Amino acid sequence: MQPIRIIYDNTPDAIPVPEALRHRKSEVILWPLDDKESAVETSAEAGRRERTPGSARGKLTMIAEDDEHLDDFKDYMP
């Protein structure tokens, strides 16, 4: 089962538990989203940095450029 995330603009006095989660072991986290400091990043934003062209330059080194290693795969190539 996937987690259920509900964001309330105006949190009610009582929050109903979805039918699928009733009578099960569950975790409830109440996290205020009023200010930017306590805002939770969405999964698409989490851990994502702006890409910079050329940022991987120098991290990979080509030792040799040859086709000898392809001889092992001749049986599988057309």
C-alpha cells in the first residue's frame, strides 16, 4: 500500500482516518506548513540540484579506445 498524504489549507478539529488504514499499525505526522522553514519538499524537489553543463568533466578517464573487447561478444552481434 502506498502512503497517503493529505495537505489541509485549514486543518479541521478532527481528521478522518481513511478506510484502508483503519485497524492497522500506522504512523501519523502533523507538520505545519505555515512558513518556509518548516515546509516539506516534494519527492521531485528533494535531493535535486541545478545541473551545470560540464560538471562531470575530468571524473571519467578513458584508458584505451579499442574494439578488442568487442571480440568476446561477436556471437551475440548480427
